[in-house]
Amino acid sequence: MNNEYNCWLQERKSQAAIALLPLLNTIFAEEGALPGGGEVAVQAVEEFRRGIKRLLGFSPSVHFSQSAQAGGCGVFLGTVSRLEKIFSLSGQKQAAGGFTIRFRDKQLVIAGQDEPGLLYGVFRFLALLAMDLVHDGLEISDAPVSPLRMINHWDNLDGTIERGYAGPSLFYRNGRFDYDRQRIEDYARLLASVGINRISINNVNVRDEAKLLITEEYLGDVAALAAVFRRFGIKLFLSINFGAPWSLGKLPSADPLAPDVAAWWKERAALIYKYIPDLAGFLVKADSEGEPGPFLYNRTHADGANMLAQAVGPHGGEIIWRCFVYNCQQDWRDHSFDRARAAYDHFMPLDGAFNDNVILQIKFGPYDFQVREPVTPLFGSFSKTRHVMELQITQEYTGHQIDLCYLPWFWEDLMCFDTAQGPASRISELVGPYSGGHSFIEGFAAVVNVGLDRNWTGHTLAQANLYGYGRIAWNPNLTATEIAREWSVLSFGTGPAAERIAAILLKSYPAYEKYNAPFGVCFMVTPGLHYGPNIEGYEYSRWGTYHRADAKAIGIDRTPSGTGYTSQYSAKNAAMFADPASCPENLILFFHRLRYDYKMKNGETLLQNIYDTHFEGYEEAAAMLEQWKSLKDSLEEEVYQAVLSRFERQLANAREWRDQINTYFFRKTGIADKRGRKIYD
Ligand code: GCU
């Protein structure tokens, strides 16, 4: 049974947990005795206790002890440095956050490489227990591949969320911090249970009261929120407005090279760190979509980021600087400009120019979280600058959490992309701790999909996207199928329903992609809102996202004979993308302008493929609805009904997409569907 508030941490009787009962009489834990204060370790022990209760249905009588003995029976929770002296724990030193779980001879040992590692080990053990995967002889060691696993909130202080589809903000209301502390703690627990270790708490577009978060009016509140997350090993970032010295400090400018500006930020950082000594740092959107930045003063992004880095550096802080920088005042009449080139053109020349405590945050693709766009050429190219990949869990372009769209299915594709720059050059192979001279991706940041809705994510099945993000950020080699199965069992139990729900999840992305903009052409959505079709909605606008469909052809030529975007990739990928014969077909309209009679690999024309995919996408959405209906008797009525109504709305949306796209191209070309299906005129 599923209580949607609890997400993947359901209360459910587990036989394996009952079998553990005799061990629970003694829990040896290093409570409060660890270096660094032990707050996270204490929380880990508390999570073990809570988790066991969740899976037993009652609180076992637990006796805590601080002295462990090698031969004793019981549960041993601690850090490797303490426990390895007692138990011969094999293995080399793990990365930060790593852990070992060992269950044999009536001893359960969970040893973290550090305190967060202990916490993650406890959560992993509880997940295994909930999935009935704990058995005598179990021994697992794991560690996060990415050091940085971050959530970005686009929450505004008035309580709205930019691109939020699950109710108002968890943190703010009417210009103030206003939250249910228990709920924030439950949120931190969910995040920590999948390994998240950083969170930015306000929208990257820092406007109105949010500009004041770095003033004493709000810093006490920021500190109080930081305290809740800290126990779960999660540190806060604040999004800041680059223009603050001017707008807040009343200086004549915010020029990063002006000494009074640098001094203003230094002083400000000192004040902020007095309140939150372990603040992770600042997240910055500069010179983008109207936000101020160094370009205003003819300075580079390195000038801007480094100046801030010097302000937070003495306090151990970092600057995360976004590469989402492009000209959003384009003229659709001008074919010479290509927005897809922007991030690389702006940032590649600056590789190596950033301070050590600057991390660039790069959207996965050159556009903007589209349903299908290529991996940006910056990955694999940067070798002297720390950087992370930015994903979007909130479903801005993927159905607003009305439509089901299981994102790990697409993220797996991204992780498999081979940048073809040197050996081991797939994205998943590039993820790891940064060491100068290598193009390592230090981790991930993602715009989150939660709000005050009771089920957190609006669509209950969209919880799988939050879960999946955490898992992929932890280990980018995990597959979408593995994650879907894990999530479904944790959320819906070990019965047959879980397998069927996982199967629905895995069909959802391809279905959504089929009824959306065809073959990587992007941006056929309703302007502003970004839900539902509007095929020419962005065609004559300033945003630089055109498809230029006419009666004969569609798409932008991004090869060297066009905008030259393909040349930003490694030679191998540039050649692969530049030739329609080798370009992956799901991206063919991103890279090429093609006639509608272009023959695709299945022998059909491009136009016929557009018709076919749109009929299929609708049929697949209809099939998902039917599959959901067949689960009626296995599910909690409330969850069943809520998800059912979303599937019904999704079907209406899929119908609009199918018919508007097909009619659009039919009207342009006058060519009918060769299979004679209904296309409206
Ligand atoms: C998209 C999105 C905006 C957001 C921006 C960003 O353009 O529509 O709402 O501010 O991305 O990533 O900064």
C-alpha cells in the first residue's frame, strides 16, 4: 500500500526486518563521539531506528551501547576508522560518502567512510530491507561516483515556484520564510536517502525580496533552514543577484573589477558566514535572460566568478556559475545567429581562467532542457575548469507533471553519450572528482520538482524522477530500468503491481517524445507556459529557437555549411552529426534542414515518420491509461484516482499534439498519410 507522502520511504512490514529483531537488542553506535561534532552520525543512528520501526510496524526495544566487541551479536553503526579495528573490514579507502554493509554471524555492520557515508549506508540498508534483499552473508560496499549531488530550487519568496507544478514553495510565503519544520525535515530525509548533499534554496532569477536573503533581515532564517538540512549532510547554496552591490549596496556599479565592488562582496560574505559558517557558497545566473552580469561592464565571466570566489574562498565557500548565457534578443529574420552555439562560444575560451573554488554549471544540452537535444559540446572539452551537469527534474518541457514522463530513461541516454575526446570519454566515464588536466564532471545539479502538494510532486509517479535523479547523480552507470524497479518496489511493495508500474514508467518517455516536437527539432510548445503544442509559437520571437518550416523542408542546418555548430564537437562527433546518414535520427532535425521527402532509415519519408510517430505517441499514451486502469484493485484508491485523472489529462494533451503537428505538416505539404489515418485539415 502506498502513502504518497512517504514516497519511497513507505511504512511496510518486511519479513527480513522481523528476522533482524534479535539483533536489535544491542545497537552499538558512535553516538556523538565522532570527530566534527557527530551531528550527521547521530542522525544516521536515528534514521536506522526510524527505518526499522517503519518496516516492523512497531518500535523494537533498543539498547544503545558505545562499546563494541568483535564477537558480539548486534548492530554496529559507525565510521570505518573506528569499526575496522573491531571487524576486519576489507577494502581500500572509499570516496567521501562511501560505506560498507556486512551482515553475517548475527552481526550487522554498517560502516561509513565518514559521517555522511554512515547515513547513506543506513538508508541503503533500509532500502534493501524494504525490497526483501537482505540475507545472511550480505556484503556491499558502495561510494558516490560524483562528489557534488545538488538540488536547485527555483522558489520565490512570495511562495511561487518558477516552473513549479506541485503546489507552492516548501520554504516561503508572502515574502517571508514560512514552513512546516517537520515537512522540511521529511524532505531532507528523502533527499539524503538518495545521496543528495547540496541544495540551493532560491530561484536563480533573484528578484524582489530574494535579493535580501543576504542581509541580516533574512540571514537568521537562512541559518535556521541550514540547521535542518545540516543533520542530513546537506549544505546550502544561496542564489545571488550579481547586481547586488549596486541595487542593495548603493555603489555606483557592480563591476567585478572595481575595488569597492570586490570589497563589498568580501564584507557581505563575512557577514553571511557569521550566520551560516558552513554555507556551501553562491549560485549565480549572470548575463542571462535579463539578469545582470559582468558583460554590463565589458568584463568576462571569469572576472565575475573569480571576484565572488575570492569573497567566499576564505570561508571555504564555492561559486557555482551557470553557463546558460545566450542572447535572448534575437531577430528571427537573421539566419546567421545560432543560439545553440552560445554556451561553448562564451565559455570554452575561458577554460582555465577560473579560480579553484569556481564550478561551472552547464545545462546538459545547448538549448534548454528540451525533450530531445544533443549533449552540449562543452562536456569532454573543458579540461582546466571544474564543472557539473545541470538537469531538470521539474517537467517544464516534459509535461508539467500532468503527463507521465520518466526522465531517467532519457538521462541514461545522456550518460551513454560518447564525447569522443580521449579514452573513456562517455559522459558516465567522465563523472568523478576533479583533478586538474582532466575533463571530469564533478557531479550534477538539477531543478527540483517538489512543492507543497501532499505527494510532493503533483503526479505521484513523478516521485520516480526525484528518486532517479538522486540515484543517477550518485552513480551515472545505473540504468533507467534498475532505477524504475527499485523505485516501484520501494513505493508500491514487492507484489506484482510494482513490476507493472515500472513497465509503465519505462514506456512513458518514448511516448511523450513521439507526440512532441519531431526528431529533435525542439520548441514547438506554447510560449511562456511550455505545456501543449504551439508549432510556430517561438517562430517569430526573440528567443532564438526557430525551426523555419516551409512547404518543402524543416530544421536548421548546423553543419559547417550552415551555422557551424557541429564543429564545436570533437572531430569524430562533428563528422557524425554533420552527415545526415550518421546523425542519430532522433536528433536529425536539430542538426539538419531536411526536405519532407528525405528517406529515413526505415525507408519512409521524414513526413511519413512525423505522422507515424504522432499517431503512435497518442496510442502509447492511451495504452498507459489502460494499463493503469488494470491496476485498480492493487492500489490505494486515492493514489489510483489521482494518477488516473493525470493520465486522462495526458491523453487529451497527446491528442492535441498529435493533431496539431499532423495538421500543420499536412497543410504545409498537402501530402496525406499513406496509411489513411485521420488528419484534420
Ligand atoms: C528556462 C526557463 C526559465 C529559467 C531558465 C534558467 O529558460 O524557462 O524559467 O529561468 O531556463 O535556466 O535560468
